[in-house]
Amino acid sequence: MSETTTATPPAGSTSGTADDGAKGPGLLAGPLGRNLGLVVALLVLCIVGAITAPGRFVDVDNAVTILRAAAVIGVVSVGMTFVIIGGGIDLSVGALVALSSVWATTLATQAMAEDFHWIVMVATAVLVGAGAGLVNGIVIAYGKLVAFIATLAMLAAARGLAEIIANRRTQIVQDRDFIEFFGGDVLGIPMLVIVFALVAAAGWVLLNRTTFGRRTFAVGGNAEAARLAGIRVQRHTVWLYVLSGVTCGIAAVLLMARTTTGSSTHGTLLELDAIAAVVIGGTLLVGGRGTIVGTVLGVLIFTTLANVFTLNNLSSSAQEVARGVIIVIAVLLQQRLALGGARPRKKARGGPSGAAAPGNPTGAQPGGSATPGGPAGARPGDSGGRPPA
């Protein structure tokens, strides 16, 4: 009577288990380590600025200038963080900022604001951004269009619509109360910076302390698993793009206050700056991982870098080259850190007769389980030269 037995993997085999010698991700692979690295990078930039332009960089007014410059891109980057963590991308944010600013500064809108309150302009900008984000979300989630293509189409359409509404002209903000409110400061802190801080704080709470945030991580990590867990992935995707549109509307309001204008040229290439800041902040482009704190640090790194270049009279072209290099380095580091805890398993060492087949002892031939007591490579039913028992 013959018995079929399954070969037991030899000692040291990695079949079905993680490598004994493989270590999990280190400190730098966690959010704390990544954010610490960003803080160090920001401090290095500040030291470079203090050395190369000591009389101008180390100044309170210059610090305020950096924070003002970070406000608009920072608000957009918060919305972009949610979209990318959720496994998407939004290339239309710059065009949505332009469209929102133009719509909020039309003669009709400003006339309503004059009759009622300047909050009408703010509401108009936010609603226009949210509406465009809703279109993006529906086309991507229910139309099954790739996010890259859908938002690229929205980029062209929104920019063109902004040009049509403004008739290719720059529209001036007439409401002085609007300009004074958003252009003023509270206890020496510019209102633009306060709004940015409030948006970032709200984004942090939404991402880390609510069901919406947990679902965002789930959808970005594995959409099919999220669906099987009961999450309505399509509806959640729509909300992510609506959220991105809302942040574009808020950024348009800040830009209107800074420039006192609404223009179809506002927000040009803002999508690249936002994506770069989010990537530098440690958010994976494939989705499923990211932090608002990292995004804020990424925004500050880019704006500080631009400030250092400006103070040293370096060309904007050199600044763009440096920015591109930083983005490439950040993505490469992301890949290394993401794969740090998933190293390939070690291959089992083969004996004199050759490498072991997966799941078989050294020298066992594929096609059947090794026979206990028989020589290496023996097949079931093969007595190996001995008379059968």
C-alpha cells in the first residue's frame, strides 16, 4: 500500500513565511521619520539662506513673505493630498483657481456683493470650484475615465471658460472690505496665513480623526478590498474631487485678495507645484499613504527654496531645475522606503544535486513529493533501488 506524503521544507526554508533575516521598515519609513527628515531639509535651507543672504533672509518681514507665498499653494495642496491618497490625481487645480477667481469677480457677482456682503464673492468662488470638482469626480468614478485624462480635459475646459467669461481681460476687485479683510492681519499674522493654517488643521482632522479619512486610505490602498468591506468607492471618489475643488475655490479667494484681481491666467502651473509639494511631503503617488503635516512641510520647503533663489538673484530657470531634481530624489526615496519592508526572500541554497524546487527538499525533482527515506530526487513509488517494503 503506497502512501502519498508531502515533503517538509528543510530548515531555513522561506516557503510561506517572511525572511527571518529581513527586517521591517525602520524609523525613517514611518510618518514620524519622514516628517523629521522634512524638518531637517527645511532647516538646511534656512541655514543656506542665512549664510548666503544674512541681511535679508533672517528677517521677520521675509518670513512673512514666505508664509504669504505658501498660503495659496498650501491650500490647494491640502486638497491634492486627499485625492492622491485616494489613488487619484488632479491636474485641473490651477485652471479651477483661475475659473473661480474670474467667476467671483464678474460685474454681476461684485454687484451682488455690494448689495449684500463680500461673502457672496467667497461663496461664488467656493461653489464654482466644488461644482467643477463634482464634474471631475462623476466622470472619473461613474464614467470610468482615467483621472489623468479627465482632469487634463477639465484643465483645458476650465481655462478656456475662464477666458470666455473674462473676455481675456483682468477683472479688478472693487470691494474694499473684501481686500481689507483678507489682506489684513491678526496680531501681526497675515489673514492669508491664518486661512492656510485653518485649512491645514481641518484637513488633518478630516484625514486622521474621521471615518472619511480612514475610507480615503482604504480606497487608495486597495479599492477592491475597500468595496468588499462595504465602502462605496465610487461615491467616495466623487467626494474627494469635490473636496479638491473646494480648496481651489478657497485658494482663488486668497489669490484675489493678494492681487486684487480675477484673471484667467491665475494658477498657471499651480497643479505641478501642488503635486510636487505633496510628493515631497511623503504622499505615495500610487495612493494609500500620506500626511497633511508632510504636505505642509513640502510646501514650506518649496517656497523657502524659491525665496533663497530670489534673494541671491538666481534665475527662475535654475530654480525650476532644482525643483525638478528635488522631485526626482523624493520619488526615488519614496520607492526605497515603500519597499524597505518588503524585501525579496532569500533563495534556499542548493546542495550538490542542484537548487531545490519550491516546497521540496534540496535536489527533489518537480512533479511529485519526495518519498520519505529515499534519496534526493526520488519520485513517489520509486524505491531508489531497494526492494519495496
